[in-house]
Amino acid sequence: MTNHGLFVGLVTLDFIYLAESAPQNNQKLVATDYTVAAGGPATNAAVAFSYLGNQSTVLGVVGSHPMTQLIRSDLEKYQVAIADLDSTINTPPPVSSIIVTQSTGERAVISINAVKTQAGDKSIPTDILHDIDIVLIDGHQMRVGYIIAQMAKARNIPLVIDGGSWKPGFEQILPLVDYAVCSANFYPPNCSSGEEVFAYLQNFGIPHIAITHGEQPIEYLSCGQRGTVVVPTITPVDTLGAGDIFHGAFCHYILQSLFPTPHFPEALEKASQIAANACKLFGTRRWMDVE
């Protein structure tokens, strides 16, 4: 049985460069490699979910600018469908420029994200949740995400949030969430430590919460049980998109074990293995091309 996931949020065009370092002021660098791909947390998660044998749909703003053809062709290659929240917009899509440091795999990113392309709830397709088995929301289309979260809850569809960083409006969605999978940079209001983040999220009644820490163990709280998951030890070439890929893989693995009992730590562990493999190669796609 093929599962179908809906990934709600940011769709960008990513220009990714591999270089010795990020440039200093007034410095010109020649990259040793580059690639162009569709990007954004929800988008990269959808690609990973599709690659693992599922059907993926991205719900975000793409539009009709000529540059969006690069986004469409990339997602078509990886069999990700697009549900466009504003197909008539003809301004350039959000563009991210990323420099990956060759020696460490660390990345520097500049982007405008979805700040100028926020969609309203009237643009949501009426049948968007038809045959959907899991929903992920990255918070970049917060109004749309809130409506989708309510719809998913009413249909008992598992809801995952990608908590890369805190975004205003998440507090409305959190009471509806089944799986909050957050980065160490996710700090809700008045939170300054992991313990405070766990307590904050637990107060919303979220049954499964995880905080990732890069190469360090993942902390989790699942139905009141605390624990950690050790992630694979690798030498990273590129950490760009690792969290996004992790979320897409998590959606895949949590559905494999959803019935009769969720196996939250196991899904986290398997997803971390996929994300680690992705970090061994440059860019957000090449890990799939060599598997």
C-alpha cells in the first residue's frame, strides 16, 4: 500500500554552491561545485517522502514566473505533485542562495522565505486531503497551515510539524499536532532551554515531541516517556536540507509503524539514518541518485 503525504509550506528555488568558505566583505570566491533545486522545508521533506516509495504533494505558492519552471521540473523528476496556492502570481519565487563550506559541510543561507508570498485560506483546494495519510506543516504558510491542521484533525490524519524555528502562529496549530519534531533552534516564547521547550509543547497536549541536535543524540518525549536516540556518526560533506530530509523520512517511517502502536523512537532513528546518508554528498538530491 502506497501512502500519500501532504507537505504544507515553503517552496523556493535554491542555488547551492560548494566553496572553501563563505565569502568575506568585498571578496570574490570561485565555487568548486554547484547545483540548482527546489527547496524549502516542506518541499525537501516531500521529495524524501516520495523517494522512499510514497506519493507526495506540496501545498505552497509557486506561481507562473518563468523561473518556476526550474522548480516544477525538479519536483516532477522526483515525482512530487504541486498544489499551487496562487498559480496566477507572476513575481519571481523566493530564492535561496546557499554556500556550503567544503571542509565542514556547514552552510550559510540567505533567503526571503515566504514573507512576500503568504496565501489565504480561500486558496486551499477543497479536496486537498482526499486520500492523504499524513500531513506535515513547516510554518511558512501559517494561515493555510492552521486550516489544514484543523481539517486533518477532523479526519484523524496524523499531523507533524517541522519546528525548524519558532514562527508566530504556531501556538494555534500546536493543540492539533500529533508529532512535534523540532530543531535545537526552536524556541517558543519565554523558552531558552530544551527542558522549557519540552514543557511548553507538552502543555498543548502533544503526545510525541522530539528535539534534534545535529550530530548529537535526539531527545524525545513520547506519551510521557523520555529518551534519546543516537544518530549515525559520519563525516559530513553538506548538511543543507538534512533536517528537511529527516522530516520526510520520519513521515515515511512513522506510517510504517502507526498501527497498532506508534514506535516514535524507531521512526526517529531510521529517519536519522536517511538524513545522515544525505549529508555524505553535496546538495539535497545526490544522495538519492547514488542509492
